[in-house]
Amino acid sequence: MPRTAPSGLHATAQEAVVAALRETLLLPLDDLLAVTREFIHPEVSRSGLDRGLRRHGVSNLETLMPWEAGAKMPVKPVKAYDPGCVHVDIKYLPYMPDEDHRQYRFAAIDRATR
């Protein structure tokens, strides 16, 4: 039986998987905790997860980012659209007691002028 770390994760396999997830997905600690509890180990604590990340050297998310430490996240430029390109959203409104069918709300936004 594999050795169990104080966090409740199996020190070898499960911690390695979580560390690889951290490096690949660049998830913040709370998001990584939710993923870990859902798919790897349901009883892991937040502090135990942090200790496991420290053991693997991936606890500081800033150092894992692909851009230089201290620099702001690169901003993706907004695509320029010609006037007339419209984005349409459909919102489903809740049923009301006096209605017998579903109501919809349509919202259209011109992408060029917003």
C-alpha cells in the first residue's frame, strides 16, 4: 500500500498527478483543490494540498507562468469587426405561474460599435 502524506494524498502517485496538473493547467490553489477533491482524493485539505505542491516545487503560481515574473499577463487584442456583424444571445426567462409556455429574451450586440 502506498505511503500516505499528512494531507491525505498518496505521497507518490497522487501528489505527482496534482503537481503535473498545476504545471499544465496553471490553476489557482482553490480551483486545483476543487479538481483534486472531485477526481483524485475527496478528503484532501487546502493546507495539505499546498504542502504537497511545495514538496514538488510548484506552489508559487507566479513562477510557473509562461511570461516573466512580475510582468502583467499579455493582453489579447480585440478583433476588429466591420459594422453590421451582430452577436445574438438568447436568454430563457423563468416560468411564471400564469404562463403556459416558455418566454425568451433576445439580445443583439453589434460587434463593431458595441
